[in-house]
Amino acid sequence: MKEHPFAEFLRILGKGRHGHRDLERDEAERAMRMLLEEQVDPVQVGAFLMLLRVKGESVDELAGMLLAARASLPVSDLEFDLDWPAYAGKRRHLPWYLLAARVLAQQGVRILLHTASVEDRLQVHDLIDTLHLPWATHWGELAAQVDAHAWACIDLATIQPRLAQMLQLRALLGVRSPLHSLVRLLNPGRAAAMLVPIFHPAYRETHRAVLQSLQQPCAFVFKGEGGEAERNPDALLRISATHSGQPWDGQWPALFEQRHASEESLDPRRLEDLWRGDSVDEYATAAVCGTLAIALFCLGRATDEVTAHELARHYWQQRQIY
């Protein structure tokens, strides 16, 4: 039986404790291209993702895979200011970051929020009607949504169906794969600034190195609440960034001395209550303004933490309620 072309990459990754090595960037790019073009047996897909998962993906591996994924995306002449991935879903707190995105859009920041379905967590898809999100059902609708609202939300399955399909393999594999990192770096709108949320602090340096190697002008990598691009006001915030093409590291103190309890129920109506000023919630307000501050700093609208938080609070107080 003739060897399958993809077996080359599995052999490199799985050839024993002393025989395996990392994929070079061009190898990772070729492998990812084959995955996206469905030139790989399903068994090979799982083997490849788990070999990378156990070994830990290198900067070159992730960069190569990212190059292939980006090359497969729709081409658009739309210009976005900020890329906002949302792939974790929420379990302990509501997605207050969506209110931060709404405030930024009111300030003229053009945002592309991309997401995918996540089981057993509150996700962006669940809030389309409740928050009247500017949802694009296909790539061609982005322009209309951005023109009307300054920001747009879109499903990964609309952007890259094969990648979205492979992302769902977590239910079969039992663990996340490197694809969960890749989609957070995808930047389908080719925005100059990126918010890059992570689950585990160990990924901060890897993700920054990948984006620096691909000459991303500005990206803030940080551990967000529940794995989303949202400030956890109860925790110390560590940021690993590429800012104006240069590495930058920041550490912002927690906004509260004592931690808040998880929300008893994730009722989406509370998002609109806070937006309209019908409720008072110190944690939620701090999460919104803290997320705004990170984004404003990343966008270059503030030059330090204090100024970023002051501007964030001002924008929040001046929001147009509708």
C-alpha cells in the first residue's frame, strides 16, 4: 500500500521520544493546507492534532498553520481597526465584553468579532436577538453591518467551514487542540490591532512570538475571564503584547481587593439592564470598563493604564442608550 502524503508530517511528530522533531514553518503550512482542503483521512486529522497537543505547538508550527488558514479566507477590501475573537463561551459570568465592543463601536472603532458554537456555555450565538447584535449571516453582509453599526459579528463556519468543523472535534478528542489557539490568531478582517484571549498563561509568549513573526502591528495577549477577551477585574492582569511592532509587557493590578462570587444564573437580560442603567453591578461595570481600557490601549488611544481606564469610564458614561 502506497504511503499517504500526509503521513510525512505524522512521522516527523510521532517518531518516538528521541526521533521526533517540530515541524518547520513551511511543513506546518503544507500540512494545514491539506487539512483545510480535506486531503487527509479522518484518522490522520485526529492523530495530527493530538500529536501537536501532547508535544506543544512551536512558534513556527503555529505560524505556518496560521499562514495556511489565513490564505484560505475570503478576500475583502473592508478595513477593520480591531480583531475580536470569541471562542470560549461563558460559564461563571455573563459576556460583559459585548457591551465594551458596543461602546467602542459608538466611538467609531470598526470591529470584527468572529466566533463559533461552544457547548455547555453561554455564547455569542445565544445573544444575537437579546442584544440585537450586528450579525452577518455571510461574508457579503459584513459591509452593511459595519456601515450601520461600525462593528459586525460572524460565525467561523461562514468564514472557513472546514476549520469550524475541525474545531468541533473537541467533543470526540476530549481536549482542545492547537486549532483553538489558531482561531484566536486568525484575524479574518486583517485588523491592525488584535485582542488575543488565552486560557493558560503559558500561551502568552508563544502567541505573541507568532504574531511578531508575522509582523502584526499590535496585539494584546492576555488571560481573559473564562477564556474570552474580557478583563477579569478580580485578578491581576498580565499582558504580553506586540505594540507598534515591538514587544511590550504590562501588569495591571486587580480592580478589587476581594473576589466576587460567580453569578448564580446567566440571564442575558441583565446585559441590557446594565446598558440602560436599570441595574447597578460593580463587577459588571468594572469588567466592561476594564475591557474597554485594554482595547483603547491596544488601539493606541491611550498611552498608559490610568489614562486608558479614565477614557474607558468616560466612554461608558457617555454611551448612547438605545
